[in-house]
Amino acid sequence: MHTNWAALVAAEPDLAKTVEERFAAYTHHVLATLRKDGSPRTTGLEVRFLDGELWLGMMPGSLKALDLRRDPRFALQANPGDGTGMGGGDVRISGRAVEVPDDDTGTRRRYVEEVEPPEPFHLFRTELTEVVRTRVEDDKHLVVQVWKPGEPVRALRRT
């Protein structure tokens, strides 16, 4: 089942808006991929929300792109920003990255028109498996919201 960003927007528009705002607050975020030996690799990355998709663009031959070609699973952490405030909460997205082939010229052209990346580049669309927002409420409760495709948002509260 292909669950793209538009599916989250349709199912949980408030959570989707909050997540987009958190990613828009800073340019660079942290992407976790899996190396050949299965150990994690974290690297910086810029992301884009366009046409109902969450896009990951990368330089040609980058290790993170090669990781995703081999094993498409990823986790993406929004930049928490300065200090410990994390306005809007801490957000992360997990899923699978599917590379857009070079011969999909229409998709690549629309991305280039909007983002103007250095070329050549790898382009991946994402299939979401989980979106999580963690925040502090009333200075005393830790609230964790978890969304998975086909399920409503679950909210866990801890003191």
C-alpha cells in the first residue's frame, strides 16, 4: 500500500500541518539510513513537501542514496533548532524511500522547477509507515502522538 504525504494530510490534517511547519522552520534535518552491514548511518538532508509527497533529494552517488537503493527504510528527524524549546514539538517520520528513475522526466522536471537542485541528483518519494510528534504540554505532561497508515492518531501521555 502506497501511503504518501497526502494520505496523512487527508487523515490527520492538524498533525500534518504541525509536522510541515516543524520541517519548514529549518533547512537541514537528519536522515537515518541503513548501511550494508545493517548499522545505522545519519546524515544531514533537506526535504520538500510537494504535490502530496514528501521528497528526498540527494547528490549523485551519495552514501545515503546508495543505502536507500539497497534498503529503502529510513527515519527522518526534524531539526530541533536552538536550545531545548522545540517549538511545535519534536517530529520524526519513518518509511520507505522509492527512487524516481531518470526516465520519469515529468516528475523530475516538476521537482526541478520548484526546488532548483544542483544536477544531477537522486530523487526519492516516500511511503510513510509512521509519523510521531512529541511535545510537552502544560510544563508537566509529555505527549506523544503516533500516526500509522490506516489508523487514527494515538496520543500517549506521561507525567
